[in-house]
Amino acid sequence: MMREFRRCFEALSSYYTVIQFMQYEVLSERRAIWQRFMKYSNTSESLKDNRDFQKVYQYGKSAANRTLVLYVYPRAEKMKQLDQMPSSWKMAGYTKNRVGISVSKKVGNSVVRHHLCRLVRESYRLNEDKFDRGLDLVVIVRPGARELPFSDIDRALLHVSRKLGVLQKRDGAEKKNTIGESR
């Protein structure tokens, strides 16, 4: 009886191990799919540190319209000049943009703020290839954006980006760089 119990227990434990392994495989597959369809592609990531936000506000250039305010700080150019740099800069490297989105409580409750944040993030994601590389971007959503559809927010983001000169030219012509040293 004890031997049968032990044999059943070993069979169940090996079966449980197989199930755990299968669950791990499913989770790793989901993780791979999530990384494939992340918030941003491999050329961008989120700006999270308060210090980085403050640096962009303090030293970056800004442009605004009725919907958005965009602050841009050319991190890649500053990285080339500095010997020591913050660890968050090293992780992003020269070619990645970092994007931070700020929506004040004046705009609305958390549902409205998060909705606007998703709209701005999606707008950036769709136009990501048009932006220069190595930038820290902070987008501040104004209260006027609350009732606007996605197309207007998308247009507003491209408008303020054009004002700052951070969009790449399509025809390959030399562009005027307004936020840092000339290229």
C-alpha cells in the first residue's frame, strides 16, 4: 500500500513538474509577444526618473500649441561631451529616444488622464520613425485636449515636433538643427 502511494505520489509530482514547465513556457511566450508589441519599439523607451524629467524641463527647448507642450533635450549630443553620465543615460544609449508623458489632474480624473496618455503614446509610436534619435522628450497634455479625437492629438504632436525641428526630413536633405549644435 505504501509503495503504491509512493508510486502515485512520484507520478503526480512529475506530472506537476511537467505542468509547471508548460506554464513557464506559456508565460515566456506571452512575455516574448508582449516585448514584440511593447509600448514603444526598440528605438524608444519610457522616461521615468524624476531627475531626467527635471533635466529636460531645465535644459531642454520647448514648443507648445493649444493641445500639447513638448520639451526636447538632445541627450545623445550631451553624452558625447560628458565623461561621466547618469546610469539611465547609459542604458538608453545614443540611438534611443526616451519619452515621458505628463497629464495634470486639472485635465480630468484618472480615467481621462490615462486615456490621453495612451493617445499620446500611440501617436508617438506611429510616428516614431520620423523623430531624430538620442532625444529625451516630455509631452505635457493641456486641458484643451480632453475632448479631442486621436487625429487631432496626432496632428498636435507632429506640429510641436516640427516647431522644434526634431523631425527627420524625408527627402534626405540636410535639416536645420535648432536644439543643439549643428550636425
